[in-house]
Amino acid sequence: MLSAGTLQDKVVLITGAGTGIGRGFALRAAQLGAKVALAGRREPLLQTVADEVSAAGGQALTCSLDIRKPEEVEAAVARVVERFGRVDVLINNAAGNFVARAEDISPNGWNAVINTVLNGTAYCTFAAGKRMLEQGGGKILSISAAYAWYGGPGTVHSAAAKAAVIAMTQTLAVEWGDRNVQINCLCPGFVDTEQSRTALWPTQEARDRILSSIPNRRFETIEETVEIGLFMCSPMANYINGEVLVADGGQWLNKGVFVLPPPGTRYTKV
């Protein structure tokens, strides 16, 4: 467990902060002393998390935006800096994915994932990173996935986007490291969230197959993901730069585990 005050007075901007892992990051960062900026498309969900933070004595700002639109990202980061004076940490948590055979993915389906996972992450990284360079330091953490480098059936769009995020992270780590901006990736395993249950293991067969591939024989918890991620955003990680940390219970050793749906299946993006 991270010590109380680990992120005292740090300003932490989190995308996809209204649910799941993003909400977990927001609540725990505030508990550790941070001022949190909550970004996402659904304002009511963001406000609910902000109310939770406020009720616990923390400070929160909601930023309703679509990370696929660079002008909205720029405006949101400017608003965070106007309110809190700086941005110390960016957590690129927002994502979109669906499991599908490559031949069934339409151009719209491809672009929906690429524009969120890669382009949206890039827009947020550049907007927040520019402020970090100006203020003399900061940390950026992007949530990726181990299948970005080993591949996995049904994930060609997501794997391509997440691999590009890793390449971007490592490139910027070299470019920005001498200006005290550390940028890293965290690759969680299958985290047990409502969204994951719906999109990634909607059937008992899919659930059992995934669990059978994880040496720990259980799904990752939101709390585990958040604690590891916030360590990478903390002062204790000042010398970690360009790292891709996998925390998946060893599942990556068993490679692809997604259960492919029948050809022609209609898909729902999350």
C-alpha cells in the first residue's frame, strides 16, 4: 500500500474517470492527497465520482470531453491548469475495444478503436506533456496491454493501437527524460470490471477459458491495478522512464486467450 500523502497536492488528470479503473484511480489518488481532474464523455458519471471525492474531503474537477477531438482535449487541460495551477500527472486510461475477427471489422470499427486508444492518448499526452515541460516536470502513465506485442486473436485493432502507444511512450521517454518528464505504460491483465464482463467474457465458456490461462487463476482487481499504477506516478518512481510494466498474473506467458465469435457476428464497442 502506498503511504498516506504520497501524492499530496499533486494535480492528477485521469481520462475515462467515470467508471471502472478510471474511477478507482481518481478515488485512490484523492485519498493519497492529490487534486483530481476527471475527464470523460459522460458528465453525470464524472460528477458522481467528483461527489465521492468531495465527500471524502478531496478536491475534484470534472472535464467532459471526447479525447478523439484534440480541441476538446486542449481546452480541458487548459481548464485544469487554470483551476489548479499545473498538471503533475496524466493517466491515459480511456479506451475502446471489442473482440472480433479481423475480416469482420469495418473501417468504422477500426477507426473507433484507433481514434480512442491511439489518437486520443496522443492528444492528451501532447497537451498535458507541453505543460509539464513548461513547469519543469511531470509523469504520464498510459494503460496498455501485453497483447500489444504478442498479438491475440480478435484484437487486431486494439493490439495495433496499444502497440503504437507503447512505441510513443518509449520515444517520448527519450525525448522528454532530460526535462524531468517520465512517461511509462502499465499493462494490466483481465481486470474484473462491469465493462470487461460484458465485452471480454460475456459467456461462461469465455470466462473459463481466460481464467484457465492465468497462472493465478483469478481476475485482477481494480485495487491492484490502481495501486501499481499510482506507484508509477509517485515520487518513488522518479527513475522509472520508458518502462512497460506487465501486471497480469503471468497470463501473457500463455498468449492469446480470447474466444472468437462466429463469423458475421454483430459487435458492440465499449
